[in-house]
Amino acid sequence: MIELSGPQKAALLIRTLGEEIVEKVFSYLEEEEIERLTLELTHLPDVNEEERVGVLTEFQEDMIGQEFISNGGVEYAYEALAHTFGADRAARTISRLTAASRLMQESSYHFLKDMDLTPYFYDGQGKRE
């Protein structure tokens, strides 16, 4: 399995979500961030399905965790994540999210935080795909 950097994960995420998302993503970015992400897109290593799904899952967990932390605190976020993903994954997610002093500003995905990406993770009936 390939170990991807944060910028590589962000590049893989937008590549996976498709070209229609790129325009929206880039509208949230500074010119320097666009250049960095474009560079990462052009040098992205080949990844298998498991790695792609891993990046999507990490993104989803980070976004859910960040939302719960913002709205109810770390304990609430842990309980909600544990209920959804299990205690081990919840602990890893909370640890990853609380490690940075500025959670979303330092996240690989900070530029996606205001976008509604629900259709990419759920089918039309509100179930995870």
C-alpha cells in the first residue's frame, strides 16, 4: 500500500470526485494552493481501489468528526463516531483531528469544508454507498 502525503490525498480526492468538482474546489483556493494541488495531480502515483476508498473514508470521517467537534465538543464527536464507525476508528479519527492546533486550516481537505459532498458518499436514500 502506498503512503500518501496530505496534498497527495487532496489531489486523489478531487480526482476521484471528478472534473465537475475541480472548478468548485479551485474557487475556494488561493492561487498558490491551486498550483500546489495541480502539481500534485500531475504527479499522483497510481493507486488501487483500496487506497482510493481509504482516502475517501478518511475524508468522510474527518468531515464528520470536525462537524461534531464544532457542534458538540470532542467527547460528543467521539461518541458519535464510535456509534457510526466503531471505537477504534473513532479514537484514531479524533486523535488525527485534535493533533493539529488549527483543525481545518491545516487539514489536507480544508478547501472542501464548505462544499456539500453528501451525494458522493450516500445513495439517494441516505445510505452510505
